[in-house]
Amino acid sequence: MSEALADAFSGVKPVEARHQFDEAALARWMDAHVDGYAGPLQVFQFKGGQSNPTYRLETPRQAYVLRRKPFGTLLPSAHAVDREFRLIAALNKVNFAVPHAYALCEDASVIGAVFYVMEAVEGAIHWDGALPGLTPEARRKVYEAMITTLATLHQVDYAAIGLGDYGRPGNYFARQVERWTRQYRASETDRIEAAEKLMEWLPRTVPEQAGTSIVHGDYRLDNMIMAPSGDRVAAVLDWELSTLGDPLADFSYTLMNWEMPHDGRSGLGGLDLPALGIPSRDKAAALYCRLTGRDAMPALDWYFAYNLFRLVGILQGIGGRVRDGTAASPRAAEMAARAPRLAEAAWGFAVRAGA
């Protein structure tokens, strides 16, 4: 990742005019609802993120993070920060690597949108999958920690922490293909032929579900904070797409990093992984299987096609927000423009899977 791009995604900035809200009203709400809160309050906006605007809240005693729904008209079921809060609060019960959830505000009149406040976890966020600046041994530890944390998530007893109804019954992949087809159509801008073929082929070829667990939905390196020690995930972030579903959806999405060309973000394709100290795709899969008691991975091309199609749906949603003027990030148009290329890559995996 270039230094300029890393700067564009990392850290905080003053709150953009279009994302400002009544900070005094927020301070009053926090005084009433957040244990231990003591002002004065300063509000900054995180640079990264495409979906739910996210803010760093500074006080003399500690820092917090606020995530809110975007202002304006939203697609049904999108930007469900109330679901995010419920999940994080439940995972706090089993000490899973998430921030402490302080409070949820469902009264949109306070700052203009539903929001929640959580702990600000300190540590490193890695935007470039090649992990420049780290030693080979440090890179290995980061990837092993990422996979170990996902395996831990997939073994959480979700019913025991109150999440037995967090997802709908039935085949997870069938539901997801239907959902992202709907989202794609609702945000459709230009016609993408590869996406049309995927929307016809994927529902006909859905695999049987391999089990049910909490799935993160967007599990990747830059959605986690590494502890300063470098060998442990301190917090997994951005649970907007989480639900109950097939753990293979999450893990195959993570393995996509090994398939996608290296472009300065998560993709590892074309890199000399042994020299970098990064585990191969097979070693990553073997570690996950060992930690979860799974014998082996199935053929993954269908899963890769599905995961890329889902990303196409997400990017179309970003494109729709650009069109409607509600996109959270100034880089949103650039993100949305990737949809046709990803749809072609997804169809390539579909062909490998027999389409």
C-alpha cells in the first residue's frame, strides 16, 4: 500500500461538514448512559470505512468510538448498527476479542441517527497484506493470530450468549445470494454482464451448509486491531454484516486474500510468501482445520465466486450511496468503480466450479 493511500485510510481527521452532529447533545447523552464518562468531549472522524460513519471521542480520562447509521434514506436491513452493538455486547460475555460495548442509542433525535458507543482499543491496524516493515517471524504471527481468532469465533456457543435468534433458519448461502441480489438490484447503476450470469448461476448451485456459527461477514486484516505484542488480535471490528451462518463463508472469504492479486491491500497473489514469512493458503487452511476439528476443506471455487459476488453487491451499494449523496467516504466512487472487475473475477471462479 502506498504511503498516500495508507494515510488516506489511517487515523482521524476533523469531522467533515456533512457528517457533523450536535456534539453537546452527544455529551449530555453520554453523561447519562456511559458508565465512567467525564467530559469535556472532543469528536474526530476516522478516515477509513465506507459504510457506517465512525468517530473517535476523546475525553481527558479515556477515548471511545462511536458508530452511527448514515444520515438520509437507507436500504432495508443495511447499516444495522443496533445488530452490531447486540453482537459485540454478547461477545463481551465470553471475552472474545471485541471492544467493550458501552451503550446503544436508538433515539435518532439525539444526533440525527441511531448510534452506539464502544471502547477505543489501542494497537496496530494493518492495511497492506504484505505487512511491510515487519520481520518474517512477525508476519507469521499476525496471520496465525488472524486465523486462530476466526477459529475461536466459529466455536463460540452463540445460543449460550443470547444469540440463538441472530440469524434466520435455512441455508445460509441461499439466503445470502438472495440478499445480495436484492441489494444489487436496489443500488444498480450500470448493467454488468458477469453479475447477471452470477445471479442466475449461484442460486442453482448452492452447496449444503457445513454447520452454523457466528459469522463476521467481512473478516480481513484491516478489520482487526493487533495487540502491541503483535501475536494476538486485540479487537475485531466492523460487525455490520455479521449473522449466524456457515463458518465456511467466513473462512473462504479470508482465504480469498491468497487468491486475489496483491494491490497494496489484502490480496497476497503474486507475492513470495515463504520469503515474507506469510503462511501459504494450504498452511492457513490446515491451521484453521486443526483448530476447529475439521478434516479438510471442500473444493473452494464456488465459495470464492460467492464471496466476490457479495463484494460486488456491497460495491453496488456504495455506488448507490455515491449516486444518492450519502456515501461516508470520499473514496467511495473509486471503490464502486471496482464492481465490474470483481464481477468478472467472480465469474472466473464460477467457470472453474463448473458453470
